[in-house]
Amino acid sequence: MTRPASAPIAHRHSVANRRALRTIALFEAAKGLAALIATVGLLNLMHRDVKQLAIELIGRFGLRPDAHYPSILLHYAGLLPGANVHLIVLAAVGYIAVRFAEAYGLWYDRAWAEWLGALSGGLYVPFEVHHLLHRPSLTTAVVLAGNILVVAVLGHQLWLRRRSTSGKNTVSMPSNGR
């Protein structure tokens, strides 16, 4: 259902804000789901010879093992068996829980979720800027721009929320006719 053009501007902005929050909520839920899938995949790899699996994968695609990305894959495949799996899973579960909680809160227009999203997204920005300055790529620039956009949208939503509640909490003093 579409609103007529004569609908109040404030209402149209609230619909746009709600759509933006729900879009961010879906994005956060997708990040949580991706982390969940990656964690399950990592746990599946723990009972296999990961280095041999990486070598077979590189051979299947006809890649040179000494090329940049295949060598990175082999490096990390060699580190996986000695990794502290419990710590990795605990960190992953925490990350997944935060992403799903944020998605839920944003979907249902909760202020705490806007704070959580703005703060957690803002924490990444300096690292992404550093990464962009030292290893510039289109992907890094897009990730940085997207994260800044999310933080800006959530910050704007918090500002609107604060502005609307500050007007309700003002107590007007009765005038004595002067």
C-alpha cells in the first residue's frame, strides 16, 4: 500500500527510517547466519587433514601452490590443527549472538539495537580505514563505505529518537502574565 503524496513529510520519513532499519536488520542477520555457517564448516574441518584438503582443492582448480591466495590458504590450513577450537567457537558464538540480537532489535525498532549497531559498526571504521590506506582495493573501499553508511543511518535514527523524546519531556512553566 502506498501513501498519497499529501501524506505528512514526518510520516514519510518514519517509513523510510523503518525501511532503512529493517534493511540493516536483514544485513546483520545475514552476517550472523554467514558466521554460523562458517563456524559449522570449521568444526567439520577439525576432523580432517585440512592441509591435504587444501592441496587437493588447489590442484582441482589448477592453481599454483606458490601463488598468493593458494599460499595463504596453505598457510592457514597448516595453522588450523593447532588452533584453540574452544576459544574460536566461543568467539564465534558471541559474534553470532550479537548479530542476531542486533537484527532482532533493529527489526522491532529498539533503541538499544541502534546503539549496539552504531557502536559496533563504529569500532570497525578505524581498522577499515587503516586497511584501505595500506592495502587499497575496491572491496575494502565498499566495505568501509557501507559500514560508514550503516553507522550514519543508525546515528541519525538515534538523533531523531532523542529529538522526539526531548520534546515530550519538557515541562512548561506557567506564565504569570508578565
